[in-house]
Amino acid sequence: MPRPISVRIDPSALAHNFAQVSHRAQQAYAGHGLVPPRFWAVIKANAYGHGIAPAVHAFQAADGLAMLDLHEAIQCREQGWTKPLLLLEGIFSAADAELAAHYGLTIVVHTAEQLQWLQHSKLSQPLPAFIKLNTGMQRLGFDASDFATAFQQAKALQQQATLGDLGVMTHFARADEDPSTTQQQMAHFNQYAAPHSSWQSVGNSAATLNTDFPQWLQPNVQYWLRPGICLYGSSPFIDLPAETLHLQPAQTLEAELIAVQHLKAGDQVGYGHTFTATQSMRLGVVACGYADGYPRHAPNGTPVVVGGIRTQLVGRVSMDMLTVDLSAIPHAQVGTKVVLWGHGGPSVDEVAQASGTLGYELLCAVAPRVPRFVLAEENHEK
Ligand SMILES: *Cc1c(COP(=O)(O)O)cnc(C)c1O
């Protein structure tokens, strides 16, 4: 028998989350008299650890899918996705342009080198492209002073049928926590990028879910929003749990107890003896460790559900195991189910917060050695 640990992916939760998020944004945009937004469902990093294939099927209602890796885009085409696919970092070499054209991809152009590679390309079909403005994140995008020139060069490439439709794009640095920064970034975008095209892409999950965001947008613009994390049932906001946004967990990491220890007062647990029993207690040993993607920094007290009852981690997480307090769970024994996060367990955001990280990192990091099961789509048992 394989080690008793698995990760379960629920496509119905992915589909539910997309419907929830898109409905919320549609309402907010209608309330501000804006054009109904369209949606790139972001599926980079193997769909935030959920797998490309289930994501492609669950996000059928999206207008397009966005990712970084060419091979993930190709997988989408192989799964039968015929709508747009966006390479969020564009091409990494001249040769990528031909492949992108072959698979009918849309690209981001964010740097002068990419324009040069495109100048030397003879493509089977023009590539639709978003020209990206750096509005203050200082990561990808042309600065305001270079943007008009870059857009002119893109137009020249459009004339020679290397590029197709041209849009404009930016990315927000603090949409999850500081509206005034987003407002400034949007003002910058409206000034320098928006005049070039009414096909515009802004907005990660935090901006998509923020119902105040549309007040900084312009009428008669076709916005393509780019939600990622919220589609996977994790909240982009530190103070707003996913369930208050009506999001459902789509990834459940579960394992079993493989041993039970009986401690007496004073016994110390695990590497570094970071937990000391204050009274006699039962301790469960779970078949999940940091080599499975569970965060090693999860401290004593991190929530976990054992046999349907919420309890806590005690002692340091080791490579293949972690240990939990069974004081309140007398029925727990070898073979009892443990939910580390997801459906029937703590939320991934709770575990992340306890461990000083984000749901993003945990969802993406489940190790390849953990067997993955995709639930049947009709499974609506919640
Ligand atoms: C990852 C990413 C997104 C999605 O961000 P979330 O916070 O997961 O919603 C959107 N746009 C770009 C450019 C990204 O890289």
C-alpha cells in the first residue's frame, strides 16, 4: 500500500469559484455603468497546484486562460481549449514566437528585447498582444517614458502581420491591502496606456473582488480581469476568510495517522524537542511532512482536523511526518483520517497564516510524490 497521503482536487469547487467571482465582478461593473468585464482565469504554476487538465474543464466559462509556460498553454490546446490563451510573461526567445503563433496564443510584450525578437520572426499567424506598462510594481513592463515608442513599434509589427490585435496591460502591487496605491497605479495606467487601446487587462484576484475598484475604471473599455488565487478557494485578503467571499476549497491535502504515542507530563516531542507535554496525553503521528509540501515552519498550535475533530500541531514538522495532539480525540487510532487543509479541514489560508506564508505558496507546493486524485465533476457533496 502506498503511504497514506493524497491530494484531492475538486473541479466543481473550481467551477463554483469562477461563477462566484465573475458574478460579483459583473454586478459591480454594471453598478458603475461599465462594459461587462471579461476574464482570464489564471492557471499558471500547474493551476496553482491543482493540475492543468481539471482547471481547463472547470473554467469552461472563462473567456481565456492565462499562464507563463508554453508547455502549459499547449496542454490547454491538447485538452480541447479553443478560446484565447495568454502568456503572462510573453516570449522568452525568438523561437517561442513561432510556437506561440502555431498554437494561437496571445502574448504580453513587456520589454524591448521581445520587440526585437518579434522583428525577426516570420509567423504562421499574427500574435494578439498586450503591451505592458510598469505602473509602479517595478517588475515587468515599459516605463511611462518608453511606452508610446514601444506601442508604435508594436503597431509596426502589426503592419507586417507579426502582431495581431493590440491591448494594454498592467499589474497591481498592493490591491490586497492598500486601495490608494491601486488608485495611483490605475491613474498612471489611464494616463499613459489607456489612450492607445480600449482592450485592456488589469486586476488580479484582489482587484477583481474589490467592489470599489470599478470607480477607477473608464467607460467604453473592455477590461479583461485576471483572477487567480480566489478561483482556487483561497482569499487574497488577509482579513477576509475565503468562506465570507463564498469561495470553496478546491484542494484538500489529507493523510492518516500511522502511529499513536502515549506521553506523560514532561515528555518532549520531535526534533529540537519544541513541545513538552504538561500532562499525560495521546500524540498522533501523521504521514505528512515538509517533503510533501506541508510548511516546515508551521508552529505548535497550527490547526489540523483528525477524525473530523479540529486539533493542533505539536512539535516540529519533519520531512515525512508531523505530530498532533489527540487529547480531545479518544477515537483516533492508526488509520484515522487527517485533513491538513481543504474540505473538512482548516482552510489553506489558516495554515498559511500560522506558518508565516500565503495560501498561494502552500497550494503550489504540494510535492509530486503525493498522489493526486481529481474528484468526479458531479460531486457536489460539500
Ligand atoms: C499571478 C498573476 C495574476 C493572478 O494573481 P492572483 O493574485 O493569484 O489573483 C494576475 N496577473 C498576473 C500578471 C499574474 O502574474
